[in-house]
Amino acid sequence: MSVMNLPALSFEDLGTLPSLSFDDLGTRRMSVFLKQTNFNKNHGKKHHKFDKEKAPYPLSFDHLALDLDVIDHIFLKRLKNSVSFVDFKGKKPKNCLDLGCGTGSWILDALKEWPECNFVGFDLVNIQPPLFAINRAHVAQVRWIHGNFLTTKLPFEDDEFDHVHIRSIARAVPESKWGYLFEEINRVLKPGGVIEMLEDDLIFPSLPQWYTQALRGDDRNVNNDFSHDHILLESLFNSVFDSRFINRQPTSILPSYFTTYFRHVLCSPKICFPAPPLPPIPDSLEADINLRRLSSLPYLNRSLLNTPRNQQFTDTDAYSSDSCSLSEEDVGSENLNQRTPPSTDEELEPLCGHAQALPLLPFYLQPTSPTLSELALLPLSSLESVTYFEMALQFHRMFHLVLACQESMWEVLSDRIRNREAELKSLGWDDEDIEAEHSRQRFDKIVDRYKSDMQIRAALWHRIASSSSPSFRVPQGTILSAENEERIYRNVFNAQKRAHGDDLRTPSRFMRIFIGYKSGL
């Protein structure tokens, strides 16, 4: 099976993975797209129908975007072994609000953990499962309510909830609206009630030029004018949020709001998930290619779970052929705590280990020293359990967030074609492209190339196929000609010999957890 031509990833495929539990996935997504009145369709992408000035959320609501959001909930739940990062000290919440509930997956799991709790899921659009799909024993405990929390008061009484859960709404909230929103959250919380919030910074994942040029068999020198091959898309992606006045680094601004509106505030360190490690360079490329021909799983696709569990590495171990270490100087003045945990995927056979491919796993990145309570929100001991597949999934999720903004990026590009030609030229969109009648087709090709490059880098299909699950089936359309696959294989590994240590430290996710209590008790 080749990783060079990857189909879309879905629940059904991930369900074969033994390390993840996908209980009731059909229920989670049941009838999501029966409610078509919520959406407009642009170039095959579903978007909410509301004016972007009032509802600036720029992502599509397609199946894959929703699937990845649910998968992220499952991942976070596994890290903490709970639906919540709050220590309730044995006193479980009785009335809970999930603000920006999306598909409702968090509530469906929280029902199992807190069976006596009543839940309200509030969201802009109606994409939650119908109540008849929920267990009859709990259906009376769940309500779905729809509205716009940016333009109207929350439709709840004062002091109604003892817990408010929020995840990933920052991509929809202009910076000027945070104060109003937190005032409303504080109003509906009971005295002593707790809010927990999980947010990511908005990152545009990219690949070094030596990698993308190798994929295309391009022997020309790297263009030093651009930091990577997808600089135009990065500019469009950033402008999507900047034009909506949405801060792309919410983890940096949210602490001040929490300390303003709540007490006993806990802010976790910023947690960095680097891109998954690159495969090791074999001692003999020719021998490895010949060996690969005998195998149904090409080495290029081989899961990066290739380091024996009993092999220990420290922060000073080599991360590249030049033995580059990850020090405080690498991240400026910020303090960095990193531990390299062993893999938990014992079902995969390890390959020969090389220092060039030592894993990069989640670590803290924090400008000031956090308290013990803040460290306890998601301790490094929990991050030690993150598998290489899950690392790749973080990368996969983030570049699909970019793809979910495709129509919003097209709007930005269309405006620049009309009004800002010089800026486009500086990003590689030349005169012929600007004047062409098929600018949309050109844009779609650029997006497709980005998607292809990132799928190859993530190599999710091979990470699944390398597991021992007997139910995995090789997807259709994943086989390349032996000659073409060997050419790409050879190019990538030859190019990797020139890799810089920084290429292995590219972040694919920055996440932070915030907890606060309402005063009054």
C-alpha cells in the first residue's frame, strides 16, 4: 500500500485501531446532515448561512471536519481518562452547559460519566444527534439550544449552571467579543461554579522545501525567497482570521480574561505537539529498496513507532544527523520542559533505530514557571502515553483545519486579485495567473497539492496498516506503479540527509487548558 495517494480518513477506518475506542460513533454523527436548512453550499463545501459579520466562523461543516473534531474529543478524554480536566473532589456537577457544543460528542460521553447531571448543548447550527438517538434513560437530561452567543444574551437564567465546558470556540470569536462573552458565562454560572476551556492556537502546518521538492523529484535549488512551498496559502489562511479580527494565538490572551472574571484560576502550561518524526535514513538505501519490494508495506510508509521501548533518550540526545539538541535557546526566552516517552504501540514491529529519527513528543512551553496545580491539569506523565499515531493525528487534524477554510481563503484571494495584485506577485501568484479566466481552478490545484503533501507527511494510512488489527483493509486507489513509488522513496530519503534539526521541531499544535471558579461561596 502506498502513502503517496491517500483517501480521506473516516471513523470507519480509525475504528480498526486497537488503541482508540469509538463507542457509539454512529450515534454521534447520526442525522447530522438531515438538517440542511442550516447551510449554504459553496463549491461542494457546507458553510453556515449566517452573515460573517455576525457569525465569523470560517470553517466548513463537512463530514471530515466534524469527524476530526469528535476524534479530538476522544483523544483528550483518553489523556485525562475523563471528560473533564476539573478536579470536582467527588462532587459531580448537576447542571452543565457545553458552549459551542458542535456535534454534541462531549455531552454524550459526559452523560456516561455523570449520569445524574442535566446537560444543555448550545451552538450556532443544528448538527447534534436527534434526541431519539440518545439512550432513553438519559434523553430527558439533554437539551440542544441554538443561537449566536456573539450577538445575543445566553438564553439562560442567572446562576443556572454549576459547570460550563468550552472547547475550540476561539476560531469563531473576534477579540472584541471576549469580554462580553465571559460576562455572560459568569452570569449563568452559579456561585462556586466552574468553567473549563480548552483552546488551540491557529497554526498553518507547513513542510520544508527540501521535503516537498523531493516529493516532486525537483532537483533545483531551494528558492530562498520563500520559507516553504505553500506561502500563498499560509498568507490567505492568516488573513481569513485577521480580517475577522480573530486572534490566532488565543492561548496568550485568555489568561487575562480568566483572572478578570473568575477566581482560583488555573492555566496550564502551553502544550506543544510537534509534527510526527521523520522515518530514519537506512544504512543502505539500495538494500532497503530491494527489501521493501518484498513487503506489502513500503518503508516510506512505515509507522514511526520504530524505537524499542527499553531504549531511553534524554533531552540532550541527537535529533538529527548533526546531533542537534533541543535547548532553551531554541525557543528564545521561554522555558521548555521535555521528556521523551516510550511508545505504547507494542503491536508494531520496531525497525532499525537511527539517531536521526528519534521521536519528538509533547512538551510544555511556558514563559513563566507554572504552579503544581497548573501542571496537574495535564501532567507530563499523561503526555507520555501519546503514541506516534496520535502525534500524526494532531498534524492531520491541523492541516485539515486549513482545508476546512478553503472557501474562506478563496474569498480573500478573490479580493486580492481585484485589489492587491502586487502582494499576490510577491507570494508567487504571477501575472498570468492573475489575468487568467480560471483563477478558481488554479487555486484548487494549489490546495490539492498542499493536501497531498501533508497527507504524505502524516502517513496516517501506514500507521493504521502497520497495526495488528485483522480488520484493516487497504483502501482502493492507494497503489502507485513500482517505478514511481521507488523514485519518490529514493528522493525523500536522499533529501532527508540534508534535513536540519529545526525541521523536526515544527509544531503541529499548541494547546492550553483554563479553569476558573465564580466567586460568591
